[in-house]
Amino acid sequence: MVDAAKTNLTISEIWDTYGDYGPAVVIDGKTGEDNCSYKISEDYLAYNRGDSLAASIFVGTIYVATIVTCGIGNILLMATIIMYKKMRTVTNALIANLAFSDFIVSVVCVPFIIDYYVVRAERPWFYGDTICAVINYLRMASLYVSTNSLLLIAVHRYRTMFTHLPNQDTSGSKKFLVVQILLVWLVSLLLAVPAAVYSRAFPYTATGSNFCGQIWPARLEPMYKAYYMLLFLLEFVLPVIIMCFCYIRIALHIWYRPQTGQVGHLPPERQHHREKVIQLLIVTLLCFIVCWLPYHVYAIVRDFAPHLLLVSRYNTTLFFIVEALGMAQGMVNTIIYIGMNSAVRQHMKQLFVDLKNRRITNNPHSGPH
């Protein structure tokens, strides 16, 4: 429970992990894990109430757009890849895996975030400890799957370009693909375990409501910081470095390919297709950096130089904005893979035609009279 006697502490005395669902741990380090005395500042609560209407509208708009775009778009994208044999390439299978993880976040997790961040002004959490832990765990695991899938797509494109691996499904490539996807999910699920272990609904004494967040005992502060830095390196820095390397090498290889008549020349239409594919993947990489870099910069400052943030009344609002940008990356992925891929759009149109024809076939009396 919150120790009411300690509510006049200054913000600088509070270790705040934010973590998943907004402001998370505010902990007294004097007691053990099973009997922690948590402390929270009145100034800190005031920050929660300081969100502007404009920020709430901005965050709410992003999350609603994410639900609609990822919820509908990713279902159509996955159905298109599954239904048509020409779409069943290794790259598209990895894209379908990415779409599935983004779909989970948008349909299962984002509605809770909207209710919690935007709809309820004081951000009470009404769903209990279990739902808090489940939603946080699913969200973090799915986001890691999304990042690792983007990394796997980049590596696969690189290996296809330079080692002439088949991109179509073959017996060997299919087995290897399944192993890769399973490893992506296994690693992501394991990395997200602390989000489930330390997530709970935490009471505000001052307001009589709860919030949902990761609650780490203060004695584990060094472990938390080490864990976050590990995530920062594994789920942002390393993927960005590897993807940049892969895409730069691929781009240079395509742009400096021998001219017509020389060995290794590709037909113009195939060359154009490869260039479009690389453009798509590079845009995906840039959007990943733009969406997640602000969040990670904020988190590093929050954990290692909190005085730089806590001088601002709107530091919590800033967190909600940068987190919304990160969550919007799933929506951006959907738009990119549908909007910039003519083959996907063509087969998606065919999917609508086939579904319409099947409905008419199943119900011959449904035609115009």
C-alpha cells in the first residue's frame, strides 16, 4: 500500500520506472519484496492530472487509428499471403508474422490503453492485477516479436541477395523458416517475462484509484536498469545496426549492378521490382527508428538523469506521447506493406473479388433483381 505519511517527498526522491502502462514504480527501498512500503509524491500525482486536452486528443487519435489500421489491415494482409500461392514467399511469411504480432497489440492491448490513458481522466485501473500483468506481457512480447521480425526480414533479404537463397517455399526453406519464427517468439516471450512478473494494479491513496504498471522493489533498481539497458541494446540498437548494414549493402549492390549486356544483368522489370522492395524495407527501417528512438531517449533520461525530466510539469504527458509514437509503428508497418507493395494490393483486390464471387455462388438469390 502507499505510505500516506511519505506523500510530501520531492520528485527527485522518487525512483520511477514508468515501464509499461504509464507511471510504474515509486518504491521505498527499506523493506523486503513481500512487504514493500511504496511511496508516491503529491507533485507526481499532479503531473498525472496535468495532461493537456491536445495531448489526449493526439494520443487517442493515434491509438484509434492503430486499432482500425492494424486490426483490419493486418487481417487482410495475412489472408492475402495465406490464400494465394504466389504470395507465399519466405519474405511474405515473415511479414505475416510481423502482421500477426502487430494485430495482437492493436486488438487485445490498445483498447485497454485507450481506456486507461485517454478515456479516464485520473487513469484508474479497474481490471485487477491479473489483467494488468497479462496485457503488459502480451504487449511487450508482441512488440519484441515485431522488432525481431523486422530484423529477420532484413537478414533474409541480405542472404537472398548475396547467397542466392530461394525466396519461394521449398521443403528445406519452409522448415528453416518455421524454426526462425519459433525462435523469434521464444526469445520475445522470455524477454517479456519481467513485464508479467512485476506488473500489478497499484493504489493511489490520494485519489482512491489504481494504476497499472511494473512495480520493482527498490532493492532491485540496479537489476531493473540492467534489464532495460539489455532491452535497449537487443531490441533497438542491435536491430538498427544490423538492418542498416543489410540495407546499405543491398542498396549498393543494386545501384552498382553491371549495365546491360554484362554478366549478372537483370531484366529492367525485375530490377525495378528489387528497387521497390528495397525502398519498402528502407522506409520500414526509418519509420522504426523515428517511432521508437524518442521513447528510448526518454527512458534513458528517465532512468539515469531523472532530474532533467522532473523539472517539467508535463513529463508524464511527454511519456504518453512518445509511447504512442512507438505503438504507432505497427500501424506504419501495415500502411507500408500494403501501400508500397503493388503485389499485395493486387492480390488483396483479388481477395475481395473472390470473396464476393464465393458469396454469390453460395447464395444464388443474392444477386440484383
